[in-house]
Amino acid sequence: MGFVSEFKTFAMRGNVIDLAVGVVIGAAFGKIVSALVDGIIMPVVGLLLGGVDFGELAITLKQAVLGPDGAVIREPVLFKYGAFLQTVVDFMLIAFAIFLLVKAVNRFKRREEVVPTVEPSAEVKLLTEIRDALKAR
């Protein structure tokens, strides 16, 4: 089997295509959650905490170096813990959403697996009794 045909067989498997679709949808979902956290949740939390902008929270490790004309020669070195907090909130929301999705899928699978038993009709019961009686002879 040639390399190209082997790759085609691999790429056309259902699992690989499902995985690719999942990655694309996951990336888009991540962007949606990031926009939600950055644009809606964190500003409200910051407002409730006294107007704090979490994106701007940082500790200056080294001050900026300014030239004689006041222009910045070297940017300051910052420890941006506010951006980290936003990323943690992003992660928690994505993890919670995935948890709910997996829980719903598992519940649906359990319902699928449970097949209700059908009570045999009176005819089938009678025929079963006749069969058993004939075997007993």
C-alpha cells in the first residue's frame, strides 16, 4: 500500500474526522468563552470590587527606561497576574461547559442502552407452555 493511499485511509476514518470537527468547534467555543469572560464577566466583577480592571493588574518587576527626551527606550518588566486570573476564569467556564456536555451525552447514552422488555403475548406464552410440555414427555 502506497504512502498516499495509506494516509487517505487514515484520514477518512470516522474517528479522525470527528476529532478534527471537535478541535475546530472547541477552538471556536474557546474564543466565545474568552470573549464572554473578557468583555462581560470580568468587567462586572471588577466593577463590584471597586472598578478594578483585571487585564491591567500587574506588579512592576523592573521600571521602564526613559531617554532624555522622555521616550521609552526599554519597556517595563511586568508580572501580569490579572491576565492570569482572566485565563483561569476562562478555563473554569470551559471546563464546566464541557462537564455539562459530557454529563448530558452520558445521560442520553444510558437512556439508549435501556431497552424496555416486551411482555410476550398470550399466544407466545401458550406456545411456550406447549413446547415445554412436549419436551417433558
